[in-house]
Amino acid sequence: MPGSGRAQVSVFPSGPELGASLAALVWQEAGRGTGPGGRFSLALSGGSLVTLLSRELLRAPEPCRDWLWAYCDERRVPPEDPESTHGQYLAQLLSKISIPEKQVLSIDHTLPVEEAAADYSKKLKEAFPGQDIPVFDLLILGLGPDGHTASLFPDHPLLQETQKIVAAISDSPKPPPERITMTLPVLNAARTVVFVAIGEGKASIIKRILETEEENPLPAARVRPGHGKLLWFLDEAAAKELTGPVEQHSVL
Ligand code: 6PG
């Protein structure tokens, strides 16, 4: 169930300042891992987040041997395909920090997309024993200009999915068409969810999501963690149409 928790919006002068604070948030949350033995579980989106997060986490890498690394969504392509989110994180970050390989959950792209989703769902259930819905410590989500997040797109039937924790999509409006995605129950179960959006191309959709109540809310507007924190990290360009209260971050 989406929570009523209000979003905490932080606005940064530009991408580098936002990135530095995002990395600080990751390290901070990593120190509060709630899994077995203090395991820290996080799941990431793709797109522009990959380079931003990789660059910033590598500025001052800290131990991450007790991390569980997963994906909020993934394209069904081989890791060597430039469209592969896992492949991009492997090249830019995972090959440079010490998360044990068995703690990095990537998809089996060789399976048909429905089976790949079921297989990923199984991997998540194994990683979160006893939890019908995996509760991640931290999810980092991007935002599409149409209001999609992960691979949940406007007016798509997947928005109504409440049983599966991972679902397949074969008609993604954002290429490539075949993807797997966490569903809203998982996104809304997390302890902390942070949306990252940069650039004025996102300004109008962010205004719609954060400052209008709609009959048919956009996918990103449906991410309201039931018991968790909801954070939005924006640069000034992405936040320029907002009129409500925000937390302005000056240059560090
Ligand atoms: C993906 C992402 C997707 C992305 C948004 C924003 O794999 O495509 O998970 O949800 O986060 O489309 O992408 P940009 O940050 O590149 O605009």
C-alpha cells in the first residue's frame, strides 16, 4: 500500500553537488544495513544514474563486502550490450569495488523475458528469506520524462500488479522493449527510496508528480513507501517548476 509519507525534496545547484550528496546517502544507509549480519541491500535503476552514481561512489570508496546489489529493472540484453544496466555498472563501478559476486543479483538474459522475470523473482526471494515482499534498505530510482520509473510506464497494466515482485514487460515504450522490473509492492516496501532527476527536461513531469493529485497517478507518483523515507534529489533545472517547500542545498 502506498504510504502517506510526504516526499522530502532536496535541490542541488547541479549534478556534481547532487552526486556528492547521493554518494553520502548511500554510504550513510550502508552503515545501517538491516539484513542478516548488518547486510546492506540496495537496488538501482539504469539510465543516466549509472555514470553519476559510479563516479561519485568511486571518489571515496568504503568497504562494501556486506552489500546486496540488485536492479529495480533491467533490459533483457547480454551484459556486453551497451543497453545492459548491469553491464554498465560492471564496467563503471562493480569491477572497481569489492562486493562479492554472489551478492550481485543480475538477470539471466538468456531466458525468455517472462522466465527471466520469474528467475529474478526467485533470486530476490532467496536473498530475502521469509519476506513475501523483499524489503530493501535503499532503492535509487530514475524518472522518465513521461513519469515512468524503473520499467513501470504510464497506463501500463503492470501498475496494477500486486502479486508478483518482479514482472516482465515486452512492450517498453523506452527501448529496448523487453525488460524485467520490480513492481510497486517492492518499491513501496523499501526503507528508503530516492528518486534522482537532473535537467530541465524533467521539470514539468516533476511538477505533475510532486505538486498535483491525479485520478490516475503516474508510475513515479505511485511510489510512496508505506513505512519508508521518500527522497527526491533534483538539480535546480529539474526543480524549476516546483512552488512547494524544498530543501535548497548550496554549493558544498
Ligand atoms: C532504465 C531505467 C529507467 C530510467 C529512466 C530515466 O533502465 O531505463 O531504469 O527507469 O531510470 O528512464 O533515465 P535517464 O536518467 O537516463 O533519463
